[in-house]
Amino acid sequence: MPENFFTVWTNVFQRGKLTKAESFLVHGGSSGIGLTAIQLARAFGAKVFCTVGSEEKVKACIKAGATYAINYKTHDFVEEIAKLTQNVGVNLILDMVGGSYIQRNLKSLAIDGRLVQIAFLQPSKVEVDLMQLMTKRLSYSGSTLRPRSREDKAQIARELVEHVWPLLSSKSIVPVIYKVFDLKEASLAHSLMESSEHIGKIMLQVSAA
């Protein structure tokens, strides 16, 4: 919970400044971060889109609260976002892919849109035409959570206690756990993660001696 909710809160709501009635696209929608972002964005009144790699994951994300889930293996997300928003684009994108997605993300943003980078599954060094950054008044930022100070993390925690923990208590949002492995089966957990078949988090359980 801390990794998922701290990451989503600081990047989507603090840095990304997502507000009610705005539109939001998260890549990797069926990941632990993705499903948390979908649930929180929907809970706070945003219209949520996501990208995933299978029809099973499309269904899981719709169930979690996504307005529309795009299978990137069968559809171009840039074209789909253009159709779904009547060529307006989305207000905020949370990206953990990078590489070729960066230029496509800029194209998919609305005027005054924000792109927040939290990871790179593709290369971080790319050639990008930044003209849209100027013509659409876009903002492109990124962050990592672990190096931040204790004071920063404490502030995130306070905001989560105030705004998000009540949603967890009422089960308006829930952590999505795909499978739990014993610690000694960590290699199997890593194999499952590398297969990308999972929906939600893969957990390791430390048994009492």
C-alpha cells in the first residue's frame, strides 16, 4: 500500500494536479500503480483512460473504474484518445513507459496538459520534437519517491490519511493483489512479473519461523 498510494498521490494529485471532471490517461493500467491510479482518479471525479496489453486486462481496468481501456496491441492509443476526446486530448498522463511513448503522449495531451514520468520501460534517451510543449502550453515533469526526504514523505502520508484512507476504510477503493508467494518462492514471483500476465500486485509473504 505505501508504495502504490504514495506514488500515485504525489504524482497524480500533487505534481499532476488532477482535479474533478478532468480527463486522465495512465499507461500500464493493470499494474499495481495503474489500478491504484484508476481507482483514485475515478473516486475524485476524473474521467479515466488507460492502456493495457490484453482483453482480460481491459475488463479488469473497466471493473476498477476506467471509463475506457485501450489494448495497445490492437489499437493505437493516440488515435483512440483523439476519438474518445473529440480531438481535444487528455488533461493529464501518468507514464511509466518512456521511449517512443513520450512523443505520442505529447500529441495526446490537451491544451495546458501535464505529462508526469515515473519510470522507463523503454529508453530514457530519445529524440523528441518539443514544439507541442510550446503550442499547447504543456508541462512535462517526473519524480522518484525513494530519495525524497522524510519530511516530504511525512507530508504525503498526512494527505493520504486525510483524503485516501477513508476511501480504503469504506472499501470505495481496494488494493488489487494478483497472487501471494512465500519468500522462498521469490524466483517464481519474478518469473510471473516478467511474463506480464498478472493484474495488480504480486506479493511475497514472510512466514514466521
